[in-house]
Amino acid sequence: MQLRSLQARLSGLLMLASLSGAAVYAGITQWPLPELLSWLRHDPRLGAHLPTLPGISGGLLASLLVLLPLALWLGALVMAPIRRLLRALEGAVASYRDGDFSFSISADRRDELGELIRMHNALGQTLREQRQHLVQRELLLDTVVQHTPVSLVLANTQGRVAYANIAARHLFNEGRSLNGLDFGELLLNVPEALRRAVESGEDVLLSVPMDGAEETFHLSQRLFRLQGRPHKLYSFRRMTRELSRQEVATWKRVIRVISHELNNSLAPISSLAHSGAELARRGDMARLPGVFATIGERARHLHGFIAGYASFAKLPTPQPQAIDWQAFLDSLALHCRFRLVGTVPDDPGWFDKAQIEQVLINLIKNAHEAGGAEDGVTLSLAQVGHDWRIEVADRGPGMSETVLAQALLPFYSTKRAGTGLGLALAREITEAHGGRITLANREDGGLRVSLLLPAKS
């Protein structure tokens, strides 16, 4: 189907109007009106009453009188479909503004206006399909959110609940709807620990007494804008079962590690004791001191192994105090070798000297055991905001992504003789100070361990 151009139609109408004007002008000034008047003047009865021929101005005036209504009629003819299309587009825009995408324009034109109508209808169809897919996704998301075991509460800036899933309704309102209720008033009916955690505005892990038992929750709070307005999302995740499973798994790992280490020490001790008894029975006293020395060595190793676990389990509460950095580094240098990068801060640190010193000794020892150059083990100090950052770096091979993800977990070790408590103890001490520890591979090779410790306020 070939399109008929709207421009061609307008050009044709303009040409028709021009030709009509020229024909009227020629008919008045040239032919046939002059010829007709000349012929009629030969009749003596009519000749005296006939008007004279109009001049150029008269011809133009007569042409204008003919062309003006013709132009108005042609203009209305041209603009009629455009006006109809504009009215239809106004209705479509109003429908789209109201969220109704079912509006379409019916027209059978083969010009630019027809192409515009077809594009509009295609746009409406696309919007309808997108709206349908969006509604389906919203239904799916709402189904997932409503039936998730995590309690979700969405509140506006006035503290009114804008959305709450089924788990949240059971947690805060005995299964009844929470929409429109004051979230602050709902918190008056929950355990105090949960209320304080919400009021803190931070992500926390807490335990609260509920239904005669203790429930552990992880509370997450996030601010975001919904439909241009600020809201706050509270997420309450029950962690009791998950933590119980993790606790059982951890105990199993502890038992396996301890059993393995005990067997590795007790088996040789039992064998050596039997050998010593046999040597004593035969009177071979010369070899007994070596047997006893080996038994003592295995016993000391076992004692150190158990002592390491005991130190992790009985970590005392840190006693922070003002620490002069230069004196601290001098004391640390007596126990391990490192190269200081950067300058020594003038402001004092604020931590438990013995505990942080033990952490750094372990980290520097690990850095030396990583296999890099000895002078590649460095230590740096810097104040970042309200925290002190202590970094221990080496030029070893670094860690794989799997090891990085688990290196701070208790009892995880890649060393054959390792207990998996060194980095876990460092993490426990750092977090007891209110700080955190992070591990990352260096871009130019090696590993970087960073301690962030709060500075004294």
C-alpha cells in the first residue's frame, strides 16, 4: 500500500487555489467576460445599460471575493483530519496520565497522519504489555515478600506503617494488619531489647525472650525514597535455628580438631610409654632419657594446644588506655621484625596494650611465614576519621577468594599444624575493642591485614 503524502495533498490544494484565482482574474479581464460585454454592446437596447470593463484592481478584487471562501473551505478540508487527530491525542495523553493504556485511535489513512496514528497505537500496545508484565512482577514480589519468614515493616517519616508482611503482622500485632498504625506505639508491646535496638538506628544481632524461650534476631534498618518520599525499612530476621545449626557445626569442628590433635599426641605418648616400660624391664637405662624427653615434648605441645583454646574461650574484657605510639612500637619491635611505613602519629592511641600487641605479633608472624621477602613485612599507622588504622602487609602469594572468605572463622587453617585460632583471636580482640579487621590481597602482590580501632572520643 503506497502512502499518499500529506505535503503532496497540501501542494495540490494550493495549486488548485492558485489556478482558480488565475482563472477568475483572466475570465474577468481577458476572456470570456470582455468578449461577452463587447458583443452585448452591439445591441442598442442593452448597450447603454452595460457596465464598463473592470480594470486590474477590479479584477483582483473580484478574484479575492471568489478565492476567500474557496480558501476557507480548502483550509477547513485540510485541517479537519488534523483537528480530529489532535483531539484523539489529547484524550490518549489524558488516559496515559491516569494510568489507562487501553486507549487507541482508529483511522484508515495512508499519509503521515496515518503513520503517526499507527505509531501511537503501537506505543499504547507496548505500554499495555509493560504494565501487564509489571503487575505480574509486582504480584510475584508481593507473594514472595508476604510469605518470607523475615518480618518486614515499611514506615514513613511520621512513623506510620505503610507496608508490613505476614511475619511482621504476627510479630507485632497478633496477625492483624499494621497499615496506618504508629510503629512507635507497636514497639511498646515488644520486649525492651527489641525496642532499644530499633531506636538505636543500627544493624544489630540481639536476643529477646519470647513465648517462654529466647529468640535471636538480626535487625537491619535502611533509609530509601519511595514515590519521591523518604521511608525506612525494618527487617527482623529470626536467627535462632540458623545460629543453633552453626553452633552445632562449630562444636563438631572443635571436637574433630581436638580429637585429631589429642590422637596425634597421645598415640606417640602411649607408644613411648610402652617402649620405656620394655626398656626398663630389660635394664636398658641408657635409652630411657630420650624416651622421657620425647614424651615431655609431646606433652608440652599438647599443653600449648589446649592453652591456645583456653585463651580464645577466656578472652578478658579489654581495658583501653592512652597509648604512646612510639613506645608501643619500640615494645613491639622486641618481639618481632617489621619495617615501619610512614610517620609515627603524635596523638595517642586508645586500646588494651597487651591484647593489641598480641594481635600484631601474630599478624607479623603470619606475614613472615607467608614466604615473601623479610623486609617486605611492613606496618603502617594512620588516623581515618574517628578510627586508628593499623595495617600489616607482606609480599607473599596472598590468599585465594575462598580462603579470604573463611580465614577469620575459628578453627579454619590452611597450615598442616595450624589450629585456626590466630586470625579468629585477632578478630575477637579487635571487635571487643569496638573495631573490625579486614583482609585483602594487594594489587602488586601480597596480603594486607587492616585493624580499625576507635580513637578515644
